[in-house]
Amino acid sequence: MGNEFKGQAAHSAEHFGDTRDHWWNRDFLQLIAKRWNLDAVRDVLDVGCGVGHWGMLLASVMPEHVRVTGIDRETIWVEQATARALARGLAKRFAYQQGEAQRLPFPDDSFDLTTCQTVLIHLPDPSAAIAEMLRVTRPGGLVMVAEPNNLTESLLLDSISNQASIDEIVELVRFQLTCERGKAALGEGDNSVGDRVPGLFVAQGLANVEVYVNDKAIAVFPPYASPEQRAFTEDARDRMGRRLWNWSEDEARRVFLAGGGAPGDFAVHFARALASRERIVRGLDDAAYHGIIGGAFYLVAGRKPARAD
């Protein structure tokens, strides 16, 4: 259990722990594989692969001969993904290298499926990355991305947040939205870009664009016995121990101010946000907390048009 990468400076280090293994239901992905004919895929490009979670999960619902290439801008994740594939006996089918989503180091028409998970939310220009993903996909091939609207999580009313006043709930949403707007203003991506991905696909010329909502929701209730519940409780306690909200205090201040937040208001907002997380941990300790972990998480795909004869 846990996240061996937490606290590292490399991108997304706080999000590569055990909780990521529980983001999708396997039978949902099997259904997606049928809907989008993934049996016909021979090779996959996993853009912004991190330590390889997404590419390996997708490959598990595709034919065994599928080969997966992953790229990431961080050398450490290339190394960790390579080691993970080796440990799982997948080294012959999975290969990883360094590269940027906006400048993919591959020729045109190289892959049957080009995909990413929670990558566009970190990019200043997601359209540029989509254009690159389209470029390296073969005619008739599929571009598929998994991207969220993270703001929706702030409106999930569990056994703790449901007791908060309307004003407190609204202020927490306002704080998160201000921080998300600031992150975007700094050119570091939009945490809730998922709602706009279908339109970005169409604008880049992808055809037959379809959207499905991830059907995974994690119910958390005592005695927190399932693997996904244990991963959630461990992550919640770890983050509280390090005073992490959605961002660290310094990062939250930086994006809050960039989003137009008043400097004098930050301390109150951050203390309120942290207190909401502290109440969850106390509820876990008392075996009183219950709720659903989820939010809007979309799977969007479109076909690269075939060339005219």
C-alpha cells in the first residue's frame, strides 16, 4: 500500500500511488474495447505515461500481441515505468522513452491507438497535444483520452461535508475554482478541461467523436476493508500528515493569487480547506466516515479520417 513517489519534485508524484490502481472497472474497459474495436489495435502510444498505469491497464483488455510505447517528459518516470513492466513480465511488449506531448518524437501515422490519461489537464495548450496525437495516429486509427472535471469533486457531500453550512461549501468551491483558474493562467493546465475535450477533438479534425463517463465510484464506509478503501484511507491520512489539500500550501497560494484571489484571504481559505480534510481523517479514525469518492471523469475518443483513394 501507499505511494513510494510522494514528495518528489517530478510532475504528478503525489498521484502515482495505490489509489490510481482503482480508477477504473475492468468490465467497463472491456466494454469500451468492444465499442471501439480495440481488438484491431496492434500498437499503442501512451502519452505522458507516468509509471505506466494507464497503458498497462488498457493493454489488459486488448489482444496479447499489442505493443505499447510510453513517453514521458520526466526521466524518472521512464525509468520507473520500465522497471514496472519488467517486474510484471511485460518488458517484451512495453517500451518507454522520454518525450513531450506537444512534440511527439515519432513519424506521422505510427500507431493504431494514441492515448493519454490525466495529461491534458497539465498542459498549457491541450489542442497542440491533441494535434500531435492525431498526427502520429494511422488513418482510421483512434485517439482516446481520459480527462476529468476535477471541480465536481468539491460538490460531493459525504457524511462530513454534508454537515457543513451552505456558505462553507460554496467558499470551498470558490477557493478550488480560483486555484484552478490560477493554474490555467500560469500556463500549467486546466484541472477541469475534461468537459471541453470533445469540442477540441472536433476542432482538430477527428471524426466519430464519442464520450463515455467512467462508471467507477468508490464507496467508503467502515470497516474500510476493501483494497480501494484501504488505499483511500491511507492516502487521506498521509496527505493530512503533510498538510496537503489539493496542492501544498505554497502551491495553493501561488495558484490562488494567479487566479485573482486576494492575498489577505488565502490563509482563511486554506485553513478552511485543510480543516475539511482533517474532519475526514477524524471520521476515519472514529470509523464514522462514509461517502462516495468520484466525480466527472470522461473517456473521449475519435477516429483519424482515412485518406481518400
